[in-house]
Amino acid sequence: MSDLAQSGATVAGGGDTTGKSQRRESFTGRGAFLITAIGSAVGLGNIWRFPYVAYTNGGGAFIVPYLVALLTAGIPLLFLDYAVGHKFRGSPPMALRRLNKRTEAIGWWQTLICWVIVIYYAVIIAWAIRYVGFSVTKAWGNDPEGFLTGNFLHVASNVDVEFHFVSGVFWPLLLLWVFVLAIMATGIEKGITRASRIFMPLLAVMFIALVIIALTLNGASTGLNALFTPSWDALGNYQVWMAAYGQIFFSLSVGFGIMVTYASYLKPKSDLTGSGLVVGFANSSFEILAGLGVFAALGFMATASGKPVSEVAGSGIGLAFIAFPQIISRAGAVGPILGVLFFVSLVFAGITSMISLLEVVVAAFREKTGMPRKAATWIIGGVTAVASIMLFPTTTGLNLLDVTDHFINNIGIVGVALLTCLVISWVLRKLPVLRDDLNEYSSFKVNKVWMALVSVAAPLVLLGLWITEIITVASKGYGGMPKNFVRIFGWGTSVLVIVVAVALSLVPWPHRSAINHELTREEELARENTQETQKGALL
């Protein structure tokens, strides 16, 4: 399908009854959507965040609040995103404007959050690309932490923003951006879906291989016992429950526009809830698989070093680029294989998630301006790539990434998800309409329980997470970093995306914009029904 999509057939009786001619780009089928949506959900956080969160919040007992969070918040909010995107046929700004003119700014807030995330997300993938090679040679020697911050990233002693570029990060980051933009410029089916069809099976195969190798290491059982031994007392701690809900929100990519955008490319007659259940449980299955592999490897490291698992376990960048290299160094001949599998898995998971983040941004500006896909991809994506390449492959990029990531995730995403739920549920009272859209062609029907979860349960949890985080960083700062640095790049970024979102919502939609030319779901259904009637008459 072309950038502007194919035009629909003229309705019998003469002329276009809608005044619009363009069908929206679409996935060819349910399978294409599923593998793309799963590719978005399964990202770096599944591999390096979930295992540690589970370990520090009750071990095996954490599965209880995790499943409760998945069923009461994760999947219900996933259904909400699907319904908004599918019914109103657009990225967040256009979909929410079609929902109500006053809510366009919320859509732009979601879009700009994706924009900020993808700017720094890309550099982590570039690090992982380099570490594939480092794993073969064990380039970090006996000091992986010193290698990461010194030899590799050349982290400056001062916490500031400087433009001293690190060539070892700059060039793989540049090539990564060119590669991703080339994929996206070819469209939904030829580009994004095809990439997911390649990367996701490879990711599954390589990660399963990694898990199998990790389970054979001496001491693997020590790590698995540490991860899965339940601490039932933890279930009485509200922070454990908040951690479970937080993990689900971040892991499933709900609340900040990705699934709204992807759902807008579904055909009008689609099984939304069935697809949502598949994506939700597939994502959680991968997280548990990641837990097996990561903690089996950490158990080996703990046994080899004579330390308890608690002293070697970590999450995020520390796990991937410090702890895992230590594991690779101690694993003997199998170490390089383990390292290649781990870091290539990070690369594959990262690329599919990076594409989904950037697609929200490209789609939003393409729809508002009326630009064709290729032009929007290279212009909007190019600006994003320049920002990424200018800020993060530098000697001060690590600190900037740390602060920006924390604030945009824990304050930005949670805040916009909370506002979206409240506005749709209580201000506009659109849940019955969205419920009907979900149920029309879906195998699993939602009812008042889903509406209660979206309108009451999820907002209460999101509000708790949001207020707790704001109070914590307002009173204690973040990461021991200078207050001015946190104010500018933490609080400043969080506020700036809101201001820019409101400004963009005030810009009129030109005549050439997608909102004036692309069919709504109802209009697409009307054309499909007319075409079916005409075919039946010919037969």
C-alpha cells in the first residue's frame, strides 16, 4: 500500500458519500499486527528490568501481584489503547482529536514522550552493538565497570552537557539510525512488519539458546532459587504491589501512544481483545523467560565469586554492561557465546521497540501536515536522529540519559496515562462507545468490569505511582546529581513536553492533513459493505 494508502471504491449511486478517498495504511492480517505489537512490547526492560524487580519484591511471591496487575490494569489499558486507535483511526493526536477536539493536546503529550524516549533509547542499542564484539574478545578485562565508564564511554567527571563525541558510540549510532529510518520509510507492511517478522523469531531463538546455556552453568540453581523462592511476607507490603503495577505499565507499552498508533493500522473488522490477550501474555512469558536466563547466569557468577546473589544482582545498564560482562569473563569457553547471544538479543529487542516509538512520532506529524510517509520519515526521523546523535554519544551522555529516562518514564508516562484514563472515563464518558467497538468483532467480550478497571482501579494505582515519585524526587533529588542538572533535564523535560504538546494542539489542521482525507472506521466499514454488496450482485 502506498504512503497515502489506496483509495476506496466509489459508492453505488454515484460519487463519494464521505468526501474522503484515502484508506489508512493497514496490516495485512492479524498475524502481522501481533508480531509487530509483541515486538514493541518486548524490549530492553523485559530483559534487564523484570528479573531484578521480581527478585527485590518477594521473589516467587511477586508473581501474584504481577499477575493481578496484568489482569486488572495492563490488559484493560491495552484494550483501551486498541479501542481508541482502532475506532478513531489515527496516531494519538489525530485519534484523540477525533474523539474530542479538546483532547488533542493529550495525544501530542503522548507523542512527545515517545520522541524523547527514542532519542536516548537508540544509544543503548548502539552500546549493545559494540558489546557484541567486545564479548568475543572480552575487551573489558578484569574491570567491566571501569571499561564501560572509562575506556568505552569516556564519561566526564563533571555532570553537565558537553559535545565531546565518543567515536566508538557515534558511528554505530549513526548507522543504526540510517538502518531504522530506511525500514520505516518503506511503510507498515514492507518495512515495519517485515522487520518484526525477521527480528522477533531471531530474538526468540537466540534468547532461548541463551537461557539453555545459562541453565547449564555451575551454580545456575542458586540464582533460580534466589529469584523464585517466595517471600510471602512481601505481599503485605504496598510497595511490592506498586512495583508490580509499575512493571506492567512500562513493559506493555500502554498509555503513551504506541498501541494506539499500531491499532489504527488494523482493519475495521478486527478481533481487538483476542489480540490484546495474546500480546499481553506473550510479553509476560518473555519476561519470565528473561528471569530464568538472567538469574541462572547471576547464580553462576555468585558461585564463582563466592558471593551471595544479592551482591551480584542488578538491573538496567548495570546488569547489561557491568554484571553480564563479568559473567562472560568467568564462563570460560562458553562465555563469548553467552555474550553474543545476550547482546544480540538486546539489539533485536531494542530495534523493534525503537521502531514502534518512532512510528508514533512520524505518524503524528505525517497526519497533521499531510506529508507522504517517506518524506515524513526522513524529515521527522532525521531531526530525531540528529538530536540523538548530538546529545548521547558524548562524554556526558550517560548522565543525561539516566536523568531523562527516569523523569520521562516515572513522571511523564504515568502522568499522561492517568490523565487519559480520567478524561475518557469521567470527562467525556466515552467508555461505553469504546466498549462497543471492542466487542463488535472480538472473541473475548468486555463489560462493566473492564470499564470499572479503566475508570477506577487503574487511575488509583497510577495516581499512587505518580504522587509517590513526584514527592520522592522533589524531596530527595535524583541519583545524587546536581540540583540544576536535575531541574533542567529532569523537571524541565517533563514540563517542556507538556507546553509543546499544548502548542501543537493549537496549530490548525491544514486541508491536506490526514484528518480531512483518511476515512474513519465507520466510513471504511460502509465502503467495505458496499463493495461486498456489489460483488454479491455480480455473482
